[in-house]
Amino acid sequence: MKGEIITRVSAEIKDLLDSEAKRINSVSFIESDPVQFPRRFSSLQDIEIAGLLSAIIAWGNRKMICRDAERMLTLMDNEPYHYVMEEGYEDLNPDMNLHRTFFGRHFQYFLRGMHRIYKDYGSLDAFSKSVGAGESETPSWKLVGEMQKIMSDENGGATCSQCLPVNLDQTALKRINMALRWFVRDDGIVDMGVWKSIPKSKLFIPLDVHVGNISRNLGLLTRKANDRKSTEQLTELLRTLRPDDPVIYDFSLFGIGVEARNG
């Protein structure tokens, strides 16, 4: 029924999700996905910056996302952390178009905040630990709320929805939840497992239009909105299957979605 909260997954759907997760969560997935960019680096700070910037622009066509993530790394001379700490972004044209509605001024806004975080905490993982994100029931929303405060302080009190969503009560935080999957999950296949501040059991599904539609088609979700409430409901259901690692099923829902869109 419309609006009903699903509390149980059938054995048939569980088998499908498990088989798709195993199929999609493979090394071959990396080359066409934005996760390829943080995976180029070995230092935590480089991984964090490359990962967040790639995730922030992750809307639209995947080829375009990867093309534009490549452009941003080139702007930073493929040394993201050095670029941030040297404040190289201040020399950019604020009207430079980097990805769809993401411009130089948004890039500058975000990196000013990251400069402050690295100056004060050393890494975003350390900042996450300091603000208690991993102790929250909703770590990604807690982390973004705390990041917003610093970003705003470093940018004259302004907010920037192109960088971080500002409507935290409603937003699914798809892009940040995706980046946290990369940083936290530690099976050593696609995701990198470089963070210690948040347990993978507390991650949330990166919910977008495609994942939402597939979840509804499979009977995992009834709400129509792809919002925070739907993200929480879907993830809670997936935790009944894998309490330790619910977000492994992001691979399943993505894979089934790709087949549906291509079929």
C-alpha cells in the first residue's frame, strides 16, 4: 500500500540482491565510475578531496561526470591536498563552468572550507571523529551539518547548495552517502575503507531517481519521494539482510537499474 513501511524482504528478492551485489562489486566496475578518481591516490587527504569533489558533481551522465572530475583534478595538478593547502583555487575564474551548474565560485567555496578543516584537524576523517559523526544514528547528516558551519564561516556566512545540500531535514544526501561508501566500506574491491570514524553498519544507501525506482519495483520502498525519509526506510530494510554492511546493496540496486535502463 502507498506509504506503507516495508519490514521484510522475500527470499527471492534477497537472492537477487545478493547475486547482483557479488556481480557488480568487482574491479571492472571502477573504470567507468567516479570512484576511479579517489582510488588514484594513496594519501588520505588526496583521497578525501578527490572523492568529495567527484561525488559533489555526480549528477547526470556518468561519462560527463568522469570527464569533469578529470578536469578538476587537472586544475589541481593532480595534487589535491597540496592545491588546497596552497590555496591555488583563489586564482581561478569564479565564472568558469566545471560541471553543469557547478562553477569556479562553488569550487572555491568548497575548497576554502576544506582548507580550514585540514588546517585545524589534519583530515576529514579526523574532523568526522571530532564532531561525533560515527556516534550519530545518521552520520552523514551529522557530518554535513558540521561541515556546513565551517564552509559558511570561511565564505562570509554564505551557503552553497551546489556543494552541500542545505535542507538536511529533507535531503537524501545521495552524493555524500556515495562518498562515504567509498571511504568507509572495507572489502577491498571497489570501496577503499580508509576511514575509521564511521562504522560501515551506519552507512546509508545513496538514493537517487534510479535506485528509488528500482527499489519500488522490487517492493523495497513505497514512498514516492527520493528524500531523507525514504533513504532511512530503505536502508533500515536492507539492514535486516546485512546488519553489518547494508550499503553493499547499493551495487545491487545500481546494477539492476542499469539493466532496466539499458533493456
